Amino acid sequence: MVDTFGQVLRSIREAAGLSLSALATRTRYHKSEIGHVETGRRQASPDFAAACDRELGTSPLLSVLLELGDGQGDNVKRRAMLASIGAAATMGGLGLTVLADLVRDGLLDTADGSEDWNATIEAYNRRFVTEPSAEFGRSLLSQLMIARHQIADRGKTPERLRAVAELGQLYGLWLGNQGDVSAARNWYRTAAHLADRSEHIPTRVYVRGRALSRGIYEGYTVQETINGVDETLSLSTVPTLGALEAYSALVHVHALTENLTDGRRAVAGMRRVADGLSDSEMSKVAGPVQRTASFNSYLECRIGSMKEADRAFAEAEPVLRPVPVWLADARIYYGRAMVTHGDTAGGVAFALDAIKRLRHDVRVVGVGVSDLLSAVPAGHRSDELDELRTFAAAGSGPWENLA
């Protein structure tokens, strides 16, 4: 249990991978003095806390905690901070950035503030398609821990339940991108349950629609996806982002089953939904405009003519530039279109260039590479093809397991 200043300091120092000697060298306090503070045999001074904050990159965490004191009184602010830090310490390996995220809840308490969950959700949605790193996953998990702490300490509200539903669903998507499909599906189910408890219709539709859009890449059958889309669309009669995601799931199904006519109907459904959304929703990075362009390009590049692939990709590429993961996926499928229509060397080179520009290993992009490789003629050989194979996702692609 982390319940003193010294224990917090030790947790942060160990998370930073620093020995007592290393921290002593950085702060110019003797390692025995740091050790005495960590074990509670000596009281930290404000200068000591400030030095540790500076060298550990945690300002003003330790200084604020020292000001709050180690007394036994009913100090809500201090208890909130310690609960968050303790949760991080018991999980281990979360890193300093996540510790900083976790204590924000306590710092907001100090200022009588509260978490702006709408802004938090929007920020994480943006990061998911621009910077889906391991640090992103750890930081997102910390936000879920903050929300859980708020629910336990301050009670359930529709806003908090909606927040944990949307963040939990996003965490499932991130896990899927790491290749942990089983855990991803568990998070999707949990997110749907939490969304139902919030009774917020747009969130109920969104978490289901977004999971379905990814589902056929993560083990959903065709019929399971179609049934899920019908159920999701029945939840609301007004346009929502979740309805747009549900139609995108149908685009995936029809692209993989090579049903171009119904695929185009599903894209038209995405456009109809987008036309009914608010200006604020339409203006989001990685919003309806980008999402619809991405799926239209995917459909035409996978099963349309080269002329239609050219047109759809030309429309998609400019709007997808702020969304690196989706842009890489669109470029890979344009490369697949080139391969399918006879330019194997050009398509392989185009896709290889696209994936090498992407800074993160994302499973859905690897699935796109595997899909392109499935279209390469058996006799084609090249160094670029061999290199492209190293970026393919492991296991069978959804086009090989349709049911």
C-alpha cells in the first residue's frame, strides 16, 4: 500500500529505472538521505521534494504531496492522489507519464476541479490514429483507472459511465492493434455493458458500431457482423457516429465477399449518416469525412476497377494526411489495386513505401499487407516483395476465414 511520501518517491524512482545512487547523483542529495526519506526515517524538505520532482520529471507531484502532509486526518485530496499512485505502483511498469496522468485527478481535486471527459475522449481518439504507441496504451489505461476511482469514490453518473464505456472500447481497439484479439473482444463486451448502464443512446450505438467495424478482422463471422449491424442501427433513429461505424462494418463484409453493389450501398449509408451529423462532429480529426473516404477507397481498391480505385484513392489521400494509420492503410490497398490490375512491381513498391513511413506497428495495417500479398502472382520475386512480407500480420486473414 502506497500511503506515505517516501513510498511514493520510491515507486516513482523505481518506475524511472533509477537506483538510489543514480538519483543521488542527479539531485546532489546523498543516497542515504534519499533512502531515509523513502523508509520514513527522515522528513523530506520542500527543496528535496522540488529537486526530486525536477530530476524525475514529475513536477509538481512530490511538492504538492509534501504540502498535503502525511497526517492521519481525513484529507480527501491526499487520499485521492495516493490512491491513484498506489494503483499504478501495484500494476508496475506504467512509466512516469502514466503516473503523472494518474495524479491529475488529485491535483484537480486540490483546485476543486473535475475531469473534462469529453475533451479526454476526443484527445485519445485523435491519438489512437496518430500515435498508437505502447505509451498510448499505458496512458489510456491510466485514464480508465482515474474514471474507475471517480466512480468508486464519488459515485456513478451517466457521464462517468459513458466515459469508461468509450475509453474502454478504445482500449479494446488498441489491444486489437497489438494482436491481442481475445482481450480486445472482452473489452468490447465490457464497453457495451457500461454504455447500456449509462443509458446514453449515442454511446450505446457507437461502442457497438466501432467494434463491428473492426470485428471481421478479429474473428467475427459475416452473419455475426450483419446481425450486429441490424441490432446497432435499431437502437437509434437519428444519425450518430455509431451508425456510420455500423455501415462501415458492412463495407468490410461486402469488400471481403466481393459484393461491390452492396458495398457501395453501405458507403452511401455512411454518407447519409454523415450528412445528418453536426458541424462539430464533421470537423473532427479522424471524423466522418475521413472515415467515409477511407472506407470508400478501401472498397474500390479491393474489388473495384482501376479507374474507380484511382478516383476513390485520389479523393481519400488529401483528407487522410492528418490520420497516418488510415493513410497508410489506404496506400497499401491502392498498391493492392495496382497488383490486381497487372502492375505487381509498382503496387508492391507503393505499399512498401507507405508502411515504411508509418512509425508504429499496427495490426490492421499488417492485415492489409497480408491482403495485398494474397493478390501477388505466384511467380513474382523481388527484394521489395521479400521486405514487404516482413510487415504482414501473423495468422490467417479474414478473407480466408469467411463464414
